[in-house]
Amino acid sequence: MILSKKLGEKYGKEHLSYSSIKKALDDMALFDLYMQGKLEYTSDALEFGTMYDMLLFDRQKAMGTYVVFDNDLVIQRCSTKTQETKSPTATNEFKEMKAALVLEYADKGKTLCSPDDWKKANEMIDRLVTSGIYDRYLTGNYQVEIKQEINGVLVKGYIDCLGDGFISDSKSSRSVDGFRFDVNKLCYDIQAYIYSKATGIKDFYWVVQEKTYPYLPAVVKCTEQTLFTGEMKFLDAVSKINRFVNSDVDPMLDYLTYEV
């Protein structure tokens, strides 16, 4: 595993992941920053997804991790002037107090979440249970780590659900019907290929759910063609990474060429 050795020398870790592979396809500068641990990204959607997945796959852990709070808890810590304004949540004091509260709970190993997000996540999961999808496609071992050589490179990742003869991955989407386009755009096909290759299991499903009420869910089967497409993207990315780690090329020189 020459590539893994080169990665270890350059970044201090010998493995690749779905995220790092996707970054290499997007932009080698992004790949380089990601491997250095300098590419941090967070958003409300990402934070919600993290909470949702924990509730879905390890409810007991989620109950011990998240603290549901409302804005009144923050407003009570603000000055009388802020409390009496028309929109206290829009004030700088409120934002500062909320940030301080987040840090206060973080020191205790807790994460704050809003009542609306907590309610939505639980209602989404209830829909999966009621529809029968949870029992059929989300029953098995959760967050199963894989660390295996694939096509000469060490790859690491976590499978959402390793069931009896199948793999399933939880995704949320604006539109379950439009998810088919997300598979290619967001390179979910690479993830499917990695997990299928690592386990030898070809029955791969995405359990997709819309994030707006009434939270329509869908079960999307990954086809042989999609697995093949994922493999081709994987090999393309690994080839790019190989060239990059074996050269002194500045990743900022990377650019795309295409026709429309």
C-alpha cells in the first residue's frame, strides 16, 4: 500500500475516507486542507442531521447528549433592557448569552438543541417506524466501522446500518424523488461502492426522508450501474491523490476543464 504510506508521511494518517475522496474529485486544494484537518464546516442542517442520526441509531446516547432548550432560557440571562425589546433574540446580547450557554453545556459534554428540531427529528423517526421502513431496512448493527484495503489503498468509514445481508444508509433530502440526482451530485455512489466492496454485500439501500412535514420517506435501492459509477469515481479520485502526494505540485494550481 504505497499510497497509504505516502499519506502517512504527508498527513500523519494512512487512510482515506468517503469525504476525503469526494474532496479530491471536487478540488485537490480542498483535499489537502481536509487531510490537514484545516477544513472545518458546520451548518444548522449538518447539526440537525447529526442529532437525527444519533436519535435514530443510538437513542439512549442522544438522550444523554442533547439538552432541549428554548429561547426563554437565554432571555432570562439577558439584561432587562434586552428582555423588554420587541425582538430580544435579534440583539447582540442575546447572541452572546446563547454562545456562552452553548459553551457552558459543551464543557459538560452536552449539546443544546431547539424544541422545534427535537420535535421534528422524533416525528421523522416516528414516520419511519409507522411505515415499517425502520423494522425492514434499519434493523441491524449500527455505526459499524470498516477499515480495509480497497484497490491498493486503506479506506476507513462507518456504515449506518449493517443488516442481515444488506447495508442501509440514512439520508435526508428536500425531495425524495429528486434524491436520484443527489446520488451523483454528492457522490453518494462512492460511499455505496466503498461499503459494498468492504463487506462483500451488494444489497445497498438509502433510506431517504424529506425534512418538511409530513416527512415523506423512501427506500432507494442502489443499482449495479450506480455501484460501477461509484467505483469509477473512486479510482479516478485515488489516481488524482496518487499523483498529488507523489509530486510537489501546489494544490491551488488544480482546476477543472469541461465543455457545455
